[in-house]
Amino acid sequence: MAAKKGKGKKTKSPNKNKTKLFPTPSQLKGSAKAVREGSASIEICDGVFFNPEMEFCRDVSSLAVGAIGEKIDVCDAFCASGVRGIRYEKENDNVSSVTFVDLSQKAMKCARKNAKRNKMKKANFVRDDINRFLYANPAFDFIELDPFGSPAPYIYDAVRCFSRLKKTGYLSLTATDMAVLCGAHPSACLKNYGAKPLDNEFCHENAMRILLGKLALVSAEFGYGISPLFCISRQHFLKLVVKLERSAEKAVQCVRTLGYASWCSKCCYREQGKFPKHEKCECGNAFENAGPMWLGEIGNAEFVDRMALLNSSRDYRNKHELLALLELLKSDILLPAFYYNLHGIAKRMKASAPRQLAVLAALRAKGFKAELTHFAFNSIKTDAPLIEIRSAITKAGAKNKTNERVH
């Protein structure tokens, strides 16, 4: 609602949140012309894509850019309104310049207008196909790939761009083709990523590891090894920030990190290895296999700590939610691959749904590491074997019944 004439002049509170001068993304309507997001003021242009629901993704991505620390020249591919590149430059002192690239003439006009609106000093604008542009311009330290759908068609030229001049590079990938990566369309996953997915209870982690596996293989072709710095799965998208380092030895090590996940739909047992180890589970049910995929760590705990420190100093709308996510990410990084859905296991046990904290407490009491995960609600990560998880679920269920009788 617009303020009454003259009201703004009477209100001089120094604590008034300046973001109220603009509608929040959730309030954004077709008639709105501008929105403040993070440190940027973005004009919404007709015919140019802008998704207000991805503010959280842009928040966490900007934290990752700042956590890199070293000076970087950024390429914002598929820039559309320019919101990502603008925020990266305004919120991070280590961003030297941003080059905005989009094939749309309307997007280029909009990005220019928004860069000027935000008083960007070192901004370049190129209307071109991103693969063609990257092929001819090996001048970037950080490439942002945020396409509609799969980033797979653009990974090859992005990595090749680094390989011309750079010993290291940073690649930021957004994937919104979750139905493909999570197993709803396995043929499309084989075609796009060269991997078989699993439509199961830990499909979101499979999806992330399949994308990392694709990146590892492409990077190895150019003599690069990869180090995932920060990876999340949220709602309908994956967001990955990965460091590439030129090293034939590391490239080989990364390829050797690829393997397969085997899963039993009957009892929820899972195992991993360079190749599928067994045809059947101990319960007698046939395994379902997924891969090849990345079986290494999916982030860097120290890097996530730097992101959390930056978050504490920024006035993001999502500040508290970001902190909670970053805390969960460290557990996902440090604990073994593939989370456990407690409700799924309890259902197969014909047991009542357990409380997560009670299961965690039971596992920790036996000396196992066990934490919540950012991947899915009612799920945990642990180094405990399935038999111990089932025992903890039974114990947690019995405790719940005892508490119910007491009350």
C-alpha cells in the first residue's frame, strides 16, 4: 500500500527498515515495478524473467561468493534482470567485475538499466549464446550458470573456458530439473547426465551426487579435479558451488570417486561402491542401483563456516533460515553419504513414526554420530548401520508410548 502524501517526511526513525520502500518478493504483483532484494534494487521489466521465490537461493549464493575471499571476475550467464550479478558485486568486496550475458535483447536492456540503477562501476553486457560466448572468452574466475532446467548442456564450455588460462576456477550451478535427477524420468537422466537415478527416499541426495558426477567427468577431460564447496537441495532446485583445480592427479582421483548406490526397497538398506557389490539384499529383495555418481564429500565445512560468518553481518530477510541451513549442511558434509528417512523405515517395520530427536539420542548413546539433514524432513544422517537405526526407532517408539501413558 502506498504511503499517504507527506507521511514519509514526518517519519525519520533511523531504525526503519529501508526494504519497506519496495514490495517484498512474496508481495510482488504484475503491477509492481521494483523490488529490493539483499543490497540491490531491481526493476521488474516486462518480458524478462524474474523469480521472486529464488531470493533464498540468491542469498546463499552471494554468501558463497563472499566466502571465496580472493578477487574474482564474474560471468553471470542467463542474467535476465541481472539480479544475481548485481547482488554479487554490491554485497561482496572480492568481486572485481561482472559480465552479464543473455541471448534476449529485452534481458540485456533490463540488466543494463538495473546495473545503472545500482551504480555498478565495472559491468559489461553481452548479448550472445552462452556456449558461444564462453568458447571465445576465457577471462573469468567465477561462472554463474542458472539456466531454465538442466545446466548439463553448458558445463562443457564453462569448464573449457577455465582451461585456457586458469589454474583454478569456480563454477556455480543451478539445476531445476529435479524430476529428471530424482528419477521420475530415468531416460532423460541417462541422456543428460549419463547416470541412472533412483526414485526413492534419498533421491535428493542422489540428484546432487549425479550432477557432481557429471561435472567431475567433464572437468577431468580438461585436466581439472573438483572440490565441492557448498551444495544444497531445496524445494525444486539444486545449488552447487564447486572449485576446479588444474591437476592431472586430482582429476584422476575425482573420477575414481565416482561409483554406485544400491538400495533395497523392502528394508531400506543401502550400500555404495565403485561398482554394485551385490545383486540382492540380505533380506532377499533385489537391489536397485543408481549411478555413476559422486561418492565424495558434498561440501567444505570451513567454507560453510565462512558463509555463516558473512550471514551474521548481513541484513537478509532470510537470515535466520540461512543460518539454520548452514548448520545442517556441516552434518551433511561430515557424515556418510545417503540420509535415512525415519518414517519410511518405521513404515516398513510397521512401527509408529518416531521423533527425530529421540532417534538421534538413542544412536548417540551407543556412540554413533547422528544429526539432522537439510535434504529432507523426518530424515537423519548417521554412521550407524541400518540395524541400529531400526533399534533406535523401536526404542524411540516405546519411549513415546510411555510418555503418553504418563500424561
